[in-house]
Amino acid sequence: MPSLSDLPNLGKTVIAELARVGITTPAQLKRAGSVGAALKLDRAGIDVCTSKLSGLEGAIRGIRWHKIPAEERAELRKRFEERRSQR
């Protein structure tokens, strides 16, 4: 069974943070989506920078976050901030 540590971009700290919000498997991360997972982290008081958000997206896609085009990373951040402000 794959684990979060098998995915790119996710080190021990982020894996522990995800576990704190109930995301412990790649399938759970994929279901939550990068923005959804980031919102859960934010609600738990965990800082979500653009690199972490991009890292989550890259983990879901199976690529290093650096390979996600800058425009897509900016769009992810915009979606995160919009949803965050709706609370």
C-alpha cells in the first residue's frame, strides 16, 4: 500500500502536519485536493506557504513542485486564498 512518504515533495514535517488533520494516505490527499488539504492545515493553525501548497499539488500529480508552471502555482494560491476568505 503506498504511503505519503512515497510521494514527491512530502517530507517528514509535512507528513506529520497532514496526519494532524486526518490525511494519512495518498488516496485521502488526492480526495482532499491540494487546496482542500491546505485549508485543513490552515484551519489547524499550520502555516501554508505557496511552496507547501505547490508541493501538495505536485505530490498529487506525482511530480516535483518546481515543474508546475508558475501560472498554475499562482492560480492554486488564488483558489486557496478565495476559499480561505469564505470561512
